Amino acid sequence: MNKLEKSFTDREQLIQHVAEISPWLQDKTASPIEGGRNQAEQQLQDIDPVKYCLSRRYHPCDLRTLRLLRQARRLGAQAES
């Protein structure tokens, strides 16, 4: 098994590399969340669960952001293993 490249000069180079090694992906666009795992973790910590529960009108932006953050967290955990 070949070792995967881990250093990239910028985000676009990383996105292009992932697209090249993942031919099964239909959507080649990247998540709008930038900053890596630490920034994603901080955004998750900043969510006030009480406030979130009180706003259960499911504003599309709030749920989309929450889904993206959870996805980033899962991807970060997979990358570490």
C-alpha cells in the first residue's frame, strides 16, 4: 500500500488530490468549512444546546451547519486512525 501525501501548499491542492484518488465521488466540491479539526471542534463547542433546542423550528441554515460540523468531526476522527 502506498503512503498518501500529507502536505499540500494550499487547500485547493488538497481538494484536487482527494478528487484524483477518489474516482467514485460524484460531488468533487469541498466542504465550506475551513480550518481543520480544531476549528470544527471549537464551532461544535460554541453551539448552545439549550438555545438550539428552543429554536426547534429547524432553520435550514442551523441544521446544515450542524450537519457539516458533525461530518467534519467524523472525517477528522477517521483521518487520525
